Amino acid sequence: MKKLILLSLVFFTVFSCGDEVKFNTPAFQGDRENALWRAKAFSASVEANGYLTITGTSNYETVELIVPSVIESEFNVGEIDVVEAKYTDGFGTEFSTTNTPDESVSVYPELGKIIIEEIDVVNKTFTGTYRFLAFDASGMNSVGFTNGIFYKVPLISGTLPTDPITCVDVEASVETAYLAYEAASLEDGLGFINSDVFAAACNAYSEALTLQFAICGDPDGTLQELIESLEFIESFGDCEISCEMAMENVVEAESQYSTATIGNYIEKCTQYAFYLQQQIDICGDEDGSIQMLIDSLDCGDNDVDGVPNVFENFNGDTAGNLDDDDTDGDGIPNYLDDDDDDDGVLTIFEAKDADGNPIDTDGDGDFDYLDADDDGDLILTINESSDPNGDGNPDDAVDTDNDGVPDYLQA
């Protein structure tokens, strides 16, 4: 009889205590692997970005529930990273619903829920339920919580927003992000799809969709289908242009390269090499042909005279031998000679048009940088005081009639 009375007393005490924890006093608890886990300390915080975190701690163990908005709503755990449940054990190992389970353990995402049932704006407390299955970083080990309850957990950090993010807000954000994403998928003013602009717009769009999924839900699965149709969903937050886009960039770069002039050749050649490398990075280069093409490009200007190496092959030999081109016969091939015509004016300072292309002042068929008599007056440029101080720069050239045109360029 005493045993029955004692058992009844124990049952009554446990039942009453559980009932009291659940309904009368602040609490944070749940069944961890089917055994009751109860937090000894608990609190809530609202971050600057509007995210809500509810935390419970028992000795060295911690449970954290994170949702992207301070609203009374259901949030699915395990589908998107912005809704997260974490458990840290006594050894410091973190288990998170954002970790992907190893395929040998599970091939499907493990789903759960965090439900904010009540926000007491007067007392600044949160009440709700939760359940989740979280994995460690290896994806091999997991911890599950069921029957989770948090009751009147107080806010101790941050403030309750007066205008929390709602479904209407995120839908508007998604529309704006989509328009930017579409624009970034098109060619810019230079004829290319800018990979950095695209990545930024793509990431912003993916984040907006993810937030919409978290806050608005997706009862008919339409939003999930849209997310799955996007290439970037497999590498969230790490968008890049598609292989097709990369190939379009190469076609445009090749077109600009093939029509390049002395004035813009180095720019267009470097640009072509850049987009070829981008194609390798995104599409691959199985037979190595793209890398061979990159290696064959000569975008250099060895003598830094403003004339790219490829334009200093004047005898036109198909082998591209630059060593047998020496306009002034000084023993230095043009691609290594900073004064190709030996007229005292360095090639880089010879007359050019607004686009940086060389000019033929006297119209004799030789550009000034290859013409020892630039103005065709039968007086060699070097003898017309083109560079009195001898530094190769004709900024001090003599202009006898003060008409703004130096003597060496005026017949």
C-alpha cells in the first residue's frame, strides 16, 4: 500500500511538474533521441538583419532555433539554409540542419519544423514548438529532437521590429531581384555578359526566393519547382554564368580581337585570353584545344613602345619570326627597339590618332614611327630639332613659326 501511495505521489509530481513547465513557467525542452532534454537557461535574440534566434542551454549542450523573421508562422527546417536548427553537444561537436547527410545515411533532406505560435509583444516572449534532425559536418552522425517546446522564452538581445518582414515584403523583393537577374543575363554595353554582375544578381535572386520560401511557404510546390529549375540552387550563394553564356562571351571576344588595331590590340587580345580562360573554368577543356589557343596568343609589347609585338612582323613571314624585322638596320629587331626608325623620337611618342593608332603625316605609306623623315621635306626628322634635350620625347621640339606644329612634322 505504501508503494502504491509512493508511486502515485511520484506520478502526480512528475505530471504536475511537466504540466507546469509546459503551460505556466518559461521553458525550453524536447525529446533528444527519445529522452527528455531540458534547458537550464534559455533566451531569444533578434539580429540586425531581422533574424530571430531562440537558444536553450543545458550544461555544455545547446540548442539553437533560427528563423528569418519575427512573425508568428511555421518554418520548414531542412529545405533551405535560412531556417536552421542546431545542436552542440558537450564535446563541442555541432550538428546542423544545414549540413547535408551522407548518401550512405540518407539521400533525402531531413525535414523538420519550427513553429512560432505566439509572440507576446508586451512581455517580449516567444512560445512555440520544434522538431528536427541535424547532422554533423561529416554527414555521418545525427541528432534528432521531437516534441520540442519553448514557452515564454524572453527576448534578451535586440528589439522586436515594429514592421517585421512579411510575405508581401518578400514577394516584392523577389520581383525586384528577378528583374535585376534577367538584366544581368543579357550583354552589357561592351557586348559581354559580366560574370561578376551576373553572380551578384543571381545570388540576390536566390536569396530572395529562399526567403520567400521560408516566410510565405509553398503549399502547391510551385516555388520549389522554380528554385529547382535554377542552375545556382546546387551551389547556393555561389552563382556563376552558364557554359552557354561563357561561350557567347568567347565568340564576342574573338570578333573584337580579330578586328583589333595597333591602338587597342593588347586590350582586345588580353580580353580574348580572359574569356577563353573563363570558358575553361566553366565548361572545361577536355582536349586541351582552348589552352593551346590561349598559349598561341601574343598580347605583349616587349619594347613597351606602344606597338604590339604581332604588328612588328613587317616581312609577313607566316612563322611569325620577329627577329628578322629591323626597319632602321641598327641590329635590334623592331619588337625590341624603342625607336624603330632611329629618328631620335621614341616610337611611343610618334604621332598617333585619338584611338592610339599610328599616323602617316606625309602620306608616303610609312607610319611616322617607321619613317625617318616624318613630314617628307627631305630633311631627316633627327635633323629638325625634334628632341633638343635628347630624352626621346618631342615635347621640346622646335616650332619655328609658332603655329603649334613642330618643324619635324611640317614640310
